[in-house]
Amino acid sequence: MAESIDEITIDWTDEEGVQKVREIKKEVLSRGAWATVMFAYQEAGRGESEFGPVKFRVGRYQKRNGRFMPQSKFNISSVKQANQVVEFLTGWIQEFDDEE
């Protein structure tokens, strides 16, 4: 587990030393005892050595006993789905921004 937000990663290598999850980009959305981090990443499937398409994850981490522990995550499975999320959020933000 990571001691600082900057150490948080979703890179993952299996017990045979084969990288299965490759972090491409990371943005910290919020810092503090509860941190929110967004990732772009790729996965290699079982028995596969090639990485698949880009996916996205938003993760929440809580700092306990000096270490950040994952608490929840939301995965966006494709660029198409990410574009849909952006489209809906953009519309909602414009709608609610007009109300203020």
C-alpha cells in the first residue's frame, strides 16, 4: 500500500512476473485523508501477452495507519463509454450551472 498519494498506482504484475495491468496516465482529483484518483490503463487478459484497449478508473482511497487503502472504484470499460460519461456530465453541468 502507498504511503503518499503520488505512490498510488494500478500497475499490477502477476506471481510469474508478467505485467497484467499497465497504468498509462494518472490524475489526482482530490487529496487528503480521502483521496480520489483517476487512471487511464490497459489490461492483458488471461494467457495473453498483449495489452487490450484503454480503460479508465476512478478510485477512492482512505489513509489509515499511514497508508492509503483502496475503498471503492468505478471502471469505465471503453473510450466509447468514457465519451458517453463526458457527454452526460457536460450536459448536466450546463443545466445545473444555469440554475445558480
